[in-house]
Amino acid sequence: MYESSRNLKTFYIAGFQHHGGAMVLSKLKPGKKLKLVAEPDNPYDPEAVAIMYKDVRLGYIPRELNGDISLLMRFGHGDAFECRVAQVNPLANPWEQVRVTIFVTDARGKSEK
């Protein structure tokens, strides 16, 4: 059976409590698409990949999970990934309030289903 995307990784956003997530928490709903931005000049982790909602940095892909995605993004394959909100729990500890899933998408497009 054809699948247009496949779950690659699911995790809580790293550093959520240190960035702008609290300002937009009420706007984050399951299924909401988020943007991934590679940060090769990040002084703490050259493989850092930020997770953004519009212009607000929510945090990062956890360091132990970012290597393959960062590498592929560096070589121009960032459009192969889609990041979506999986779960929001405003009552949880700040570092566990937003869980996301990264999907790898079908680069062939809809025409080749």
C-alpha cells in the first residue's frame, strides 16, 4: 500500500523551556506543521536543527537524534522532511510540553502514486 510519508522520529522538543515556545503554546495543536532550520554555525552543536513555528524558535531536535537529518539538510535534502506537532500538554514540565514527529516524505510527488 502506498504511503506518502513515514514516521522517522518522535520526541519532545529539546530546549523548549529556553526559547519562545511559551509565547505560542496555545497555537500549537496536533498536526500543525513546523519548520526545520539547520544551524551549522551553532556554537554548541554544528549539527543543530531548530524547530520553528512561523518566526518563533521553539527549540531543537535533540542532539542524539539530529545527525542524519542535519547531514541530509546540509546536502540539500531538507524538503524530504516534514515536522508536525504530535502532542501538546500545557500542564507538563516545560521540557515535555510539546512532542513532535518528523516524517520522511515521498519525493516522487503525487503523480507517481
